[in-house]
Amino acid sequence: MHKKRSQWVKPLFQIRFRLGQYENLIDVLHEEDFSAFKNFTRISPELFNELKTNMGPLLKKKDTYMRRPLEPGLCLAITLCYLASGDSYKSLSYNLLVAHNTISKIVQEILEANPDIFYALVGDDAFALRSWMMKPYPHRHLTREQRIFKYKLSRARRVVENAFDILSSRFRCLLTTMEQEPKNVETIVYAACVLHNLIRIRGAASATAMEEGDLVDNHTGNITPGAWRTGVHAAPMVSLQRLPGNTGRKSYYNSKLGSVPWQNKFI
């Protein structure tokens, strides 16, 4: 037999409306300190309100006699705080006065609302070649097409390095040891990418220098390191999902659609 619950909500969490971080801080930051609000949630107040409105129907739960449901704004704030800080669910529980197991469910529920993203991995010679893994060709006796592929792969690896470091400087959960199941970690990374792109699209004018990646001079090949390295820490793409290993991608990078004007100068 299951033991009957003595209480549905612990006394600590019953004082959330009086002492909880969200209930007492978010409105103040929203009205009085734009930069602090953005630092707290990593997004602007306007984007926060938009996400809350759009995701409200998904997050809104029925009121019951035993306990009141968490409002959509709090659920969104919980998720954003986790992405921004990487704090454990138990640590967030004491700040937001929401049970850690509830936080776990909320974060996963919100992040799973994002669409899947196709990806391929970029590796070096230590990795075996797979349909989903791109790696350099051997160093000797390369054809012109293979040298171009190698050059483009090198550029891709730099882009990946820039992207991850800029992403992790915004969402510091990616710098921590993530204790979730691998499937859930994958969802978190997807959602962080989607949210990061949304922030960039909506707030391009307010992007900070730390959000800029390396700059490559296409005439000389010289690289200017992105500002993030000093910190702490148009045509549609052709689907490559069915192309085996490097072969399909090599053809793409040497095609009219996949080539760039300056690539022959750097091989």
C-alpha cells in the first residue's frame, strides 16, 4: 500500500509568493533595470513576454483543491535561470522556492517544445569516418576537390569552436557537468541553440562584442580572433543526410551552390 501524503506542498514552498525570487525580483527588474533582467534571464523583457504568451497554453495547468499550478511566467523563468547559470535543480529550488523534481519536469517540458535540428559532427584523423562524421582526407596526394573540402572543413571547425564558446558564455549550463540523461542533454543543447538564434535575430542591434566570433579576411585568409576568446571562459543548404561520408560533401563544396569565390586561393 502507498503511504498517504501528509502534505501536498512543503511549508518552504508555500511562502514562494512572499519570498520567492521570481515573485519578488522579476517585476522589479522588468520595470527598473533592463540590463539586470537580461543578465538574469539572458533575454530582453519583450522577448520574455512574447515567449510567455506563446508558450502559455502549453504550460498552463489546471487548478486543483490540493495545490495551485505554477504560472507560465515562473516556468519560463525557471528554465531560463537553469540555462543561464547551470545551477543544480536543488540550488534553483531554494532560490525560486519550487521543488527540485518539479523544476526537472518543467525544464524538460519547455525544452522539448523546440523542433529537431539536423547535425553532422566535425572531427579529425582520430575519428572513424561515418555518414554523420566529417573528417580531413589524408595529407598526401590530394586532388584539387579534396584540398578544397579539407579547407572548407577547417573553416567549419573554426565556426563550431566559435559557436560553442559564444553559446556557452550565454548559457553556462553547457560549461557544467550535466547530470541529465543523454537524451535530455541533447534536448537542452537543441533548445539553447534555438533560443540563442532567436535572441540574435530579435536583438542584433544590442549584441555585445563578446558575442562576435572570429573574422576571416576572404582576400588574405588572415584571421582576427573574436572578442569571446579574451573572456572567461542565403541560398538554401542541400540536405546531406543521405550522402555517405566525405564523398557527398566534397561534391557539394566543389559545386556551384556550395563553393565560395576565394576557396581556390587557400588550398
